[in-house]
Amino acid sequence: MSFDEGIQATNCDATKCKYSAVKMGYWLDDYIQYFVTGFERKTPEINRGYYARTKGVAMFMDKFLKKTGSNCQIINLGAGFDTLYWRLKDSGIKVNKYIEIDFASVTSKKCYLIKKSKTLLEAISSEGEVRIVGPELHAHDYHIIGTDLRNLSELDKKLSSTGINFEIPTMFLTECVLVYMEPEKSSMLLQWIANKFDDIFFINYEQINMSDNFGRIMLDNLRNRGCELAGVDACLSPQTQMDRFVRVGWDSARSWNMINIYEYLPEEDRYRMERLEMLDELELLQQLLQHYCITIAWKGGTMADVDHL
């Protein structure tokens, strides 16, 4: 298995994990079922970890959407089989453009699954024509682009072809994506975004504390599955996570490990979620949460005062 194939396989793993948590009632997602085959029940620790990840990302995205209303764009880098576009539509949230970018081999599978599903397709086509050509989909407010994030000239060209507006508030989302890129490549990507867009907000969910024992075991497990974390040097601490943005021209950044995020999520919903399954290994959950974080970064005026939970 090549390095890139190993990375792409993590998309299927993450989708199965999310499906497990959704089936167990951790959060609502009517669309993930169209991107998985078969049900594989995961451990309560994994289900809770994905709950914290999904709800944590949503919490920061909501801050952005409250500030911008619908006059904004969302770009999901390394989106895999993410269903956020449909979930936003269901909750009545409209954005000018929602764009997903991933390897062409991943996006072509996603386009195929969308084409096969009447439910997915109808939600996209409610505003007009949908064009699906190989690994790409273009509709009124939704675009899927197949390209390598390390190839900035192609990324620039394909992004521009969607009619993107580089001047209005734009949110970028990555979940365990930058960590698979060599540090100089992810730096170039983040710098390109900072130079190209006027008003930006970035949400990055990723590994952290990877130099301790638990982190090293995580790294070994991933290596054994053909996944080398080429960008692990940015995952050593909250400081290294923030530095990667500020160093290349972003105004500022903040980072929290997932224990902080977990404790900050609405108590009532957390209480509901914690009653879904008994947790034998509280210590394991805490170790997992300590080794992931959410980092936010911004440039421009819209999100300049968002530097707290």
C-alpha cells in the first residue's frame, strides 16, 4: 500500500466510526448511512471521542455562522465522506458555497455514491442542475473537487473554477488532514490560503502530545496500517499547533485539547450521551482526548474576537 493509499483508507475508518456513534444515538446524521456498508460497533471510548470531535467542530462552526449569516463560504479540505453539507441544509443553514476537496480517488467514490442515492442527490439538486463528471461535482451551492492539496497551482485553478469569492468570510475545516502532509507542504498550503483570502477562519481537529508514550503507541499503530504521520512535528503541543498558522501570515490562533472541549460541551447533551453506553475504561477515554485537539486560526475582521471557548 502506498503512502497516499494509507491516508485514503483512514477516510473509510473514520466514516465507520462516525456511523457506529450515530447508530448508537450519540448525534443525529441521516446521511452517513449512504457512505458505509455494514455496521461495525465501536467501543464506547471511540464513540465518545467521535462525539466530542463532531460536537466540538460544530461549536466553532456555529460561532462563525452566527457572525456571517449566510454570506459566507465553507471549504472542507480532505473532506472524505463527510456529510456536513446535508446536515447544514437540514438545519436550515445556507451558505453561498460549500466546497469539498480530496484526492480524486476519494471524490470519485463519493460522487458515485451521491449519484446512486436519490436522497443525497435531491438535496443538492433542489436549487438547480447538478453536474457530476468523474471525480467532481458542481451544483448551485455545492462543489466537490478532486485534487492533491500539495499541488497548489491545480488547487488554485480548480477552486477558482467554482466561482469562489476570495473576499467574503470563508471557513476552512480539516480533520486529521494536515498531519499527513510534510511540514513544508502544509505550511505552503496555509500560507497560500492566508495570501489568497481576505477574511478567513480555520478549524483544525488533529493529534497532539505525540511525543509521550501513548502518542508513540498511536504512531506505531498507524505506521503498521501504512499511515506515516509526515507532519507530526506540528502535533507536539498546543503551541506548535498555533505556531504553524501564525508563522505563515495568520493573525492569531488558539488551541485546546479535547478534554477541555469535552468539558465545555453543553452539559445536558453530554449527560444524555454518557447514559447511552457504560464506560469501563474512563482512563483510556481521557488518554485519547488528551491526544487530540481543536485549533482555530483567523485572519481578517470577522473572527478576530473569537479567541476563547
